[in-house]
Amino acid sequence: MWPRMSDSPATVPTSTYDPVPALAEELSLPRSGVAAVVRMLAEGATVPFISRYRKEATGGLDEVQIRAIEERRAYLIELEERRGAVLAEIQKQGKLTPELEKKIRACMAKAELEDLYLPYKPKRRTRAIIAKERGLEPLADRIWSQALEGSPEAEAQAFVSTEKEVPDTIAALLGARDICAERIAEHADVRRVYREAFTSEGVIKVQKSDEHAQKTTKFDMYASFEEPVASIPSHRFLAIRRGETEGVLRATLDIDTERHTPALHAAIGVKPASPWAGELTRAAQDAVRRLLVPAVQSDVRVDLKMAADRAAVDVFAQNLRELLLAAPFGTKTVIGIDPGQRTGCKCAVVDETGKILEHTTFYLVQGADATERAKNDLKRLVTKFNPSAIAVGNGTHGRETEDFVRDVLAAVGVKELFCVPVSEAGASVYSASEVAREEFPDLDVTVRGAISIARRLQDPLAELVKVDPKSIGVGQYQHDVYQGLLARKLDEVVESCVNLVGVELNTASAPLLARVAGIGPSLAKKIVAHRNVAGAFKGRRALLDVPGIGPKTFEQAAGFLRVRGGEHPLDGSAVHPERYTLVERIAKDLGVPVTSLVGNADAIARIDPKRYLGADVGEFTMNDILGELKKPGRDPRASFEPPRFRDDVRTMEDLQPGMELEGVVTNVTAFGAFVDIGVHQDGLVHVSQLADRFVKDPADVVKVGEKIKVRVLEIDLARKRISLTAKSGVPATQGGRPGQAGAFGNKGQAQGQGQGQPRDGRRPGQGGGGGQRPGPNQGQGQGQGQGQNKGGNAAGFRNNPFADLLRK
């Protein structure tokens, strides 16, 4: 029933909130480990440090589990702070009963807490407030009490007053029902029931707006669309949201409200035998239609958006992680080329450390003389610097530039030197950034781009950390999701990858050092400045000479920094300096110096780990130390292998259905994967075409940067769309349901909104999207238009989910 004031109001005791019990229960983790993580986070420890060097304290919790504790801990603390504010406000009003306080303290979700607070929350002037001002609340209480005696019309007569703008009994009862309706709409149990109903039974229904009803738009697949709320994929909901934002679509959430009327009547205590039952029933109908359904719809849409945002951000984060951990070519001299037509190809030579040695510009489309000069320039650079590879940006004019380079290398007769395409995603952002200007203040923006391309081949991680992760463009709907969540998640990924690989203290840039646990941008600049003045760091301990770095920062960062050839043999490994004494003791017991122990498999095999276990050194730490001694400073990334594109396939016009190709995965989304096959236009492998078995999540079978063999299904030259399959033994000319294998998006944009008439219950969006090179906006277009495939007209484009639109 409606909560009423108590004769003995509850009190709000003050206490220090401990989130550990709730965290341990929710995340199903040991309480001792959770308590240790919470304590260390409160002390300022970083997640990489805790997961790598405090395994005994946490019981071996990994980084993912610690991140989950960190995120949920923040939520619970915010919830507790809000709980305290709610209790204080309700107590201030004198309406806090012991029963209400118990419910508020039991809340484990913000939505539940806000539902309980809603009746007491200051609000704008509503119809119910106006009715109360007119003195109608006693009449509303009679309706609410469902007494078995009395007459609504007769008792309402006492509330008629022209001064209070209540001209008759009809107006009096209407005002009283408004009060009851607001009570019903603000009843926490009622809101919970309807919220659960919308979540489990609701259907999202979409129509085109009147303004766009007769226009062809990229959202036409949603012109008359519905799908259960419980099953709608995140990317499809975000597509609908974008359609609403652009004014093309209108979406509503619907349920069968009549089905829940009996439960509603029971919750508010409708008594059929009461003469007041009709009034409360009418108030309930009004509450559902006017107040409850709109409010709950809004709540559920917010929940859907949050869930879709998290899913989209997780996809982006996973793709970014794979890209950052791509195999490095290594510390070798590389020539980087930023392709260009009118402005020419900018060429830069960098040494093993990434330092620029020389740069030039050559032109390939300005006649035979210019091309000949370009050949001579490239031959001269190859002869002078003896590079190990030539990296060519994969943007416009990229394949033509690669062909030119290969022809020159063949003419020179250098077989061990190879040419490899490198993703340009975000390169232009870096070239114009403050970081690039600080590194190369006297160089043109385009030359900086060529340097970045060369360095990306040498070490993708070290170069990509200089770019805003959102500019790399390996996600979907990145501009539609909550930007705070996206930025936080991507920062976590970058931090995780940098600390997993480790950073060379004497060569790392400030942006790379800033990602090391405990350092940050300010200290990173101080480290670089100190290095420039004092010279290379001779060992990890020398880091303490940098102004601003104290014992706490050193503790957090030292294990992730490497000093090759440092004063201590372990300075180039992941063994933390706090464990040097232990390793020295182990070496002494074996009768060998530490330098002879590092990398010595025979000596390491003679170590008895149990002998060195103690209060702060357990099996976790010993196993990590032994692993580092066997392979000190080992790079966890894979070995580099250049992609191999077919020489006879350079443009979309060279493609034929059935053609088998090797490509590189450039983006993985919820509906499939985009693959670079060397024709300037990424093809789409829809999730239904990724494997011979059923695939629910594309990320389960492919990763960004992975090499994959594909077969061409269809080509749409007019719209620059390519449909691919990774299945074995599937005829390229197979028929298929619309949307099954090939819907495509605009340049650099992927949407997953297969257009066309759904069949066999398939919904729009199961056809996927497609795009060109992954760019800052990839994952954000829908794709439309007309065109024909390589082998026939649009009407025969079997796998094209736009087929019905094209026929029209």
C-alpha cells in the first residue's frame, strides 16, 4: 500500500560504507582478494601493477577481474552516496518510516532507489499538486482507502468550491483521481512490475516519420519494423536511435497493458465491492496511459541504450587491443611512404630507433619524366640506407604506389627487401597533433605522416598510442555511444597493452611513457626532458633522479620499464626491482652470478621454488620470476608476417565471384568482419559467412589484424561494395536470403543494417554493412543506392539485401 507517515520516524545512522561484501557476492570472487584490491586501489595503486605484482594479496585475480572490481566499486560508492542523500531528504520531510528506510537500504540498483524516492522528490507543478492545493487530498484518500461504505458523488459535493476552482463534483473527483494516479505511477512496486514487463515482453516498433515517409533513405529497412526488446541486438538499436536523431524514424516501446491490469489492481488494493472501486480503477487507467507507461518507456530505452553502448564499446575495445598488439616488424631501418597523387608521395627513412634520416617527395602521375625521377630517388634511398622494409600507407593511391615500389625493387634486384601496406587510420590526426609538432617542428604535416607509417610498421603499439584511440576507427557506432564510457574503456585498453608489452625507458616517447602505470603525461614529459639533458638512463634506479618521481611512483612503474644493458642484469626484464634481492639470493645459492642465471635454462631448472617462498613471495610471484629468468624481456606479441595480396588483383574491377584471396581483418563488428583484400575497398564477411559452423559473436573466430582466406561472393561496382565468405566449399553464386551475406556501408562506415525484404523471420540488420579503409567514422553509415554486380544487374544480385529497393 501507499507508504504513510509513522508515529516514530526512522533515523539515518552515519557509517563508513564497505563495498567488499557486495562486490564479492556480485562478482563471485573471494572476499579476501576483493578486499585487497579495494584497499590497494584506495591507496592509489594501478590496475596493471596490482594484477602483475600483487598476486599473493589478490589470490591471483587477473586484470579483467580487477577492472570489474574497480568499475563496480565506483558504482556502489555512488549508490551509497545517493542513498545517504535520499534518506536525509526524506527524513527532513518527516516521512521516513522504518519500513521505507529498510527498503531504501536494501536497494542494490540506482533505478530501484530512485523509484522509492520518487514520491518524495521535489517536482514541477503537476495536476496532482494542483489538486492538493485545491484541498482534494482527503477525497483522494477516500478513493485510495477503498472503503466499503460511502458515495463518491455525495462526498465530493463537500469539496465543491468556486474559490478553489472546483466548480462541481465531476471536477472534484477528477482532481482526486489525479492525486491517486500520481501515487500509482510513483509506486515503486508498480514501476518495477511494468519495467520488467517492458524489458521481457516489450516490442520496439519503428515507422518512418511523416516528413520522410515517401523519401528513399538509408533507414528504409526500418520503415515498418518491430522486434522484441529482449532480443534486439545492440547495433540494431543504435541504428534506430540514429534514425530518430536524424528525424527519419519514430520508435515506440509497446506492451499489452491490459494483461497487467489485474496485477495492478491487486497491487493498489482495488476492492470490487467498494463504491470507490470505479474511481480507483479509472485513476489506474489514467496513471498507466498518462504517467506510468511514458516514464517506464523512457527508463527502458535508457537501459537499452546503456546496454547497446556497452556492447559497442566492448567491440571497439577488443578490436583496438588486437590492433595495438599487432606483431611489430622490429628495430630495423624502414622507408615509409604516404601515397599521394596531386601532391606526390611523401617518403621518409627512419633508423632502428625511429629517428628520421632523410625525406623526399616523388610523383607518379605527372608523366614519364616524373616517374623516372621517382624510380631513381627510391633506388638511391634503398642503396644508401639499406632498409629492411618499405611501408606504404593503404589509403588512396596506395596499391598503385605498392606496385611502383615492387617494380623498382625488382629492377634493383633486392630480393630480401619487401613492401608492405600499413594502415593509415588516424595518421592524419597524429600528423597535425601537438605531439607531432613537438617531435618534428620543422617538417610538413605530410612528411610526419610518412614517418608515422614507417614507425607503425616497426612498432604499432609505440606509434598508435600517440593517436586518440577513437580516431583509429576499429569500432561501430562510436559517435553514437556515451563518449565518457568510450574514452574510459579505450584508455584502459591502451594502458593494459602498454604495460603488458613493457616500455624501453631510453627510447620511448612521452605519449608512450604516459601510459605506463603510475606515470601519466606530466611525469612522462619530465622523464624525456631529464633523458635529453642527462643522457640515457643507466638503470631503473636512475628513474628516481627525475624530479617528481618518488618511491610510490617508482614502485608502480618500474616493473613495466625496460633498460636494455642496464646496470642490473634484470633491468631489461619484467622482474620488479623489489625482487632483485631474491634473485641475487637464488643466484648465490646456485653458485653463479645473476648475469649467468638470466636465460640459463640448465641453471634455472636446478632452482627449488619452495625454498624461496615466504610471507610476501608466494607461488604466483615465484612462477613469474622463473618465467622471466627463462626469457627475460620477452615480447608477448606475435612474430611479424607481411600480408600477401594477389598481384593480379589491384582494383574492384579485377574481382570475380568465386575468386579466392588472402586478406587482413581490419574491423570486427557485431554483424561480421571487414577484410582488406588489397583493392582499396574492404569487403564484408557477414557473421553467417564467417565459418562452416554457427557463429554468435564474430570476435570468437576472427581478430583485427588476423590474416584470413576468403572467397568473393558478389561485387557491386557502382556502390563499391564487396561481399565475401570465409566458408569452405560454398559456391560463390549461391542463392541466399536477403541480408544473409552482403549489405554494405559507405566509405569507412559499417552499420549492419541489411536492407531488403526480410524472409523466414530474418530481421533487418542481419545482412551487415561494409566499408573502405577503417577510418574515424567506421561503423557509422548505413549504405544505400543503386548499382549492379560484376556479373549482372541489380535484380540478379542474390545476396544483396537492397534487392527489393533496387527492383522498385
